[in-house]
Amino acid sequence: MPSSQITATTSNITLVCKVLGEPTPDIEWINNGHIVERDPRKNKQKYSNAKSRTPEYTWNNLTIINLSYKDRGDYKCIAKNPGGEDEKAITLLIDSEVYLSGTTASFGGSPVLIISLSVGLIVLLIIILILVCLFCRRAKSRTMQSKRNDLDSSSEECISMRGHAEIKKSIMTDVNPICKPPRSSVPASVVSGGTEVSDAKRNLLDNESVFGKNV
């Protein structure tokens, strides 16, 4: 059978399938190649399937609740009985306004989801704050340790320089200056003795002792 199209203008929409057959056919809805009855969202009241019978026809109505963008696409109503199989296809289109309103309604109608997201965000913020505090504390400890090491090295250098200065000072104090020997004074007797000897020599070699003689 030829397919038709329908555009959803509300958050809920019902697809109607009229079936005629003897014995009464079994009806199955297919959405984009997947059986609607096996959709995991069915347990969340996503679909409502209602059947009604008249003396001539069987009506099978599939209601889609809280439309979302995933609900768009092709739907098939498949009827099966021992005499054969037949199907009818319908394409569901979703207006953008309906999609937005359905998304808002779905989000607003899930307080558990909102609470879970809020708690998750709070826990994430707390973890981030703890990590930031730990990082700042570690950086502060490293800075203080670095300053402490610098002070220790400066103190060691000052002590070393002071020790060298004291060593130089002690060396200069221990080394005595060279003393000149005292001048020796010649006794007067030695001086006078020297004069007397000179006089004796002079007396030994006077003018009379040196003379010339003709031979």
C-alpha cells in the first residue's frame, strides 16, 4: 500500500491502522526497521497501543507520548494471518516547535534527572576546589622550602667568609716582624788601644828609620 505522511503538531500523536481479515490478523508496528513492542522506551510509557473491534474491522492505534526528535521516521503497520501478510507505511514528521516543547517538557518532567545532575555538578565543583587547594598548598610549601634553602646557603657562606677572615687575622698576628740587631758600641779602651798601636807603629817607622846609603 502507498505510504502517507503526517506532521506532529502536539507533543503526543496517535497513528491509526484499520485492519480487515478473517481470521483476525495479528498487528505489529515497525519504526525504522525496529519492532515498537521491543523498544526499551516502551516501559517508560513511551508508546500506548490500543485495539478496538467492530463487526467488520479491527482498529489498532499506536500513540507516541512526549515526542522527541528520535521518534521521526517511517512507521509500518503489519497485519498477519494464515492467509497472508499486508502492511501500510506512514512517515512521521516533527515540527521544530513541537520538538523543542517536547524536549523541555521531558526535561522538566524528570525531577530525578534534575536532582541527579545538580548533585553531580556540586560534587564535581567540590572535587575541583579540593584539587585547587591541594595544588596551592603544595606550591606554597615548595616556595617556603626554596626560601629556607636559600637562607641556609647564605648563612653557610657568611660563616665560611667569617672563618676565612679570622684565619687570616690570626696568621697576621702570629707572624712577628723582623727585628734589627742592636747597634754595638765600641769601648773606649778598644778605641784608645787602637790609637796606641798606631802610635807604636808610627814610632817604629819614624823618619830616622828610613834612609839611603851609598855603596
